[in-house]
Amino acid sequence: MRLTDEEVQSLLQEIEDWKLVEERWITKKYRFQDYLQGIDNGSLFT
């Protein structure tokens, strides 16, 4: 089921740091002080 543009914009206002890119993708950047900490933190994506 695809969301309408209005639904996407409404939901994006409810969550922090997520952005709509190219009117197709939602993205969020994660930054770590230590590169290996970012790689080893598998629980972040599960």
C-alpha cells in the first residue's frame, strides 16, 4: 500500500530527523564518534 504525499508529509512531521529524498525515499543519518562503534552497533538496525 502506497501512502499519499499528504500522508507522508504528515507522518514525517511526527518523527525527528527523517527526511523525504527525491519524493521517493525516507532517510535518516546516524553519526558515531567512532567508526567501529557504528559498525558494531548492529542492534541499531534490528
